Amino acid sequence: MIDTASGGLKKVLSKVAASAVQYKPVLAAYKKDEVFVFKDASCEDEEMVISALNAADTSKLKAVYIESWGDVRDRVASELAFRLRAHPISALCLLGGTISDAGAEALAQAAFRGKSLSAFCIASRKISNTGAKAVAEAARNCPSLTTFYLHGGEISDFGAKAVAEAVRNCPSLTTFYLSSRGISDSGAKAVAEAVKSCPLSVFYLAGGKISDSGAKAVAEAVKDYPLSAFCFYGGEISDAGAISVANAMKDCLLSTFYLAGKRISDAGATAVAEALSSGGCASTLSVFYIWIDDAPNSGAGKVADAIRGCTKLSAFYIGCELISGGTLVYILESMNNTIRSVSLRIGEVSKEQMNSCLGRLHQRGIAKQLKLRFRCGTKAAKSVCEKSAAEWNTKLAEFRIVPSIQDIFMDEVILGVPK
């Protein structure tokens, strides 16, 4: 396996990376020499990616994972598609860069050519309805496809409906992800209806124009699925939509719940947490993420109180405006002993507050198992976290400052790829 997560190309090519199991679940089934991984968030040079591809023995590859949020464009897609036409693979993940509709079409046609692909994941802000339709046509009637992941910055309901029609006839599909700012209620409803024929366990849909109406329709459509993960974002969802989702999902045996909307307040977030912790999810939920746009300190504290009813909760994410040091202390001290990961966006926090709550976690005996990830909204908060990290890193499983709480969730929960 070739992996560029640790630095430049020369260093990468001189060292075989650790087991591909760390890139589970998409890549975990493959041996080291069957996986090509290029993971460099800062790469802005297509030549580096292509050189790494040239260094790999393509004939042995069964899975390709490329992640770069730099200037990786269609040339990489073209080079990769050329290799895939000669040597089909089972899993393809290309996340980031600026792959266009033409690049997405070339990759999809090459990857789905043999109808043996199990995972197709592509994300680029340049993909529009044209690219979505091309991907959908290539994926249509693929009996082996288990994971479908598509993000495009310019996809609207037209593209969403094309994807919906394609996956309707993918009988093995267990993980579905579609995301774009242009998707509204109409596209959301089409997707929810289409995937009813699939044996889904993971459902993720995000649309910048989805409102309360779309949220209610989607939740009602998928509530009878044997889902293990329900993840949903609507740019126009308010408390009413959040409560509709919670009421539909509360009796499902979910292990992962994600809900985000730009108009969800502390009232909606609290209602969600209370519904899930009192229903069937109370004994199964292990991962909880919610975005609170209004009254984040009040909402975050109330959510932490309510979610304690979930006895198996291990990961807790809140994406919101900045929470205070006092709220941070309250959340960390109120977590169940089952907790393993907490990710929050914080504002002002003192070193005394941080040390106080970390000390109590240490006394409770859960510090060693706990991963703390903070997105710092102020320079002062970042300074406190940097100092605390230096002092507490050996006493915690992890203490890290991150650029995005959502990215951590997406990588670890949806793709299983550690940042």
C-alpha cells in the first residue's frame, strides 16, 4: 500500500505504510499491496499524485483511496480512469480537489465497467447535475455495489433524482451518501423513496435547500429500514423538522444519529436528544451529532443532560457557534463512563477550567480512553488547548485541535478514515 498521509513523495515511496485496516470500513478487506492510498490535505500538485500512481503496481490493486483538498483536477481522474479500464478494482474513493463533470464521468465509466465495483466514493465542488447523471448511468444495475458516496457542489434535484433512479436497482447497496447545496425537498423525497428497495444500513443525505417538509418526508420514508446510521442535513430545517426526525427515528435501533440544520435552536436539539434517549435508541445509540445554531450554551448543556439516557454512547459531537468554558466543563463532567470521544467547537475557556474538568475525568478513570477534539474559535482558546494538550496528551487517548468537527465525524463515522 502506498500512502502519502505522512509527508512528501520520496518519504512515502521509501516506506510501506501501516495496515490498510486503519482505513476501514471501505478498505479494510484488502491486503496492503492491494490498496493505493494518497492522503495529503495540502497537496496542490497533480504531478505528485500521478507520480505516486506510476510507482504503484496497478495490476495488483483492488482499492484506490485519494484524498486531497488542493488543486487536484481532471488530469488525475483521466490517468486513474485509464488504469482502471485495464485493471478493474473493487473500491474507488476520490475525495476533494476540483474534479469536473468530465472527470467524474470518466472515473465512473471506468470503475463500473466490469459491474464488480463494491464501493464508489467521489467528492468535488465542481460536480454538477451533468456529472451526477453520468455517474448514475454508469452505476445503474450494479449488483455488487454496497457503498455509494457522491458530493457535488452544483448538484440540484435533477441530479438527485437521477442518482435515486440508479440506486433503486442496486440490490446490494448498504451505504448511501448524497450531498449538495442545491438539493431541496423534491430531491430528498425522491431519494428516500428510491432506496426503499435497498438493504440500507447507513443513510446520509444533505441538501442546502431541504426544509422541514423534506425532513419529515425523509424520516417517515426511512424509519422502517433496519438502519444503523441515520445522517441528515437540511439548510432550511428548523426545530419543527428536527422534532419530526426525532419522533420518526426514536424507535429505530440506531447506533449513529446525525442531524444538522441552520435553523435548529436549543429547543429542537433538546427535543431530539430527549426523544432518542427515551426510545429504542436508548440502548443502541453510540454516536450522536447535532448542530445547534441558536443559544448554543443552553442547548449544548441540555443535550448533554438528555443524551445521558443512552447507555452505550461512546462519541458525542456538537457543531454550533462557540460554547463557553463553563459549558465545556459541564458537558465533559456529565458524560457517561462509556464515552470515548467528544468533539466540540469552543470559544473562551480558561486554563483553570480545562485543567479542572480534565482532572475530574482522570479521577473517574475515563481519561485514558477519551479522545478530545476541539475546534477553537478564538486565539485565546487555541492557546489554552495547545498548552493543555502538551500537559495532558499522555493522560488522554488523544487531545487535538481540529479544523472542522463535521470533517472528523465524516471521516471516522461515515468513511472510517482517521484524520
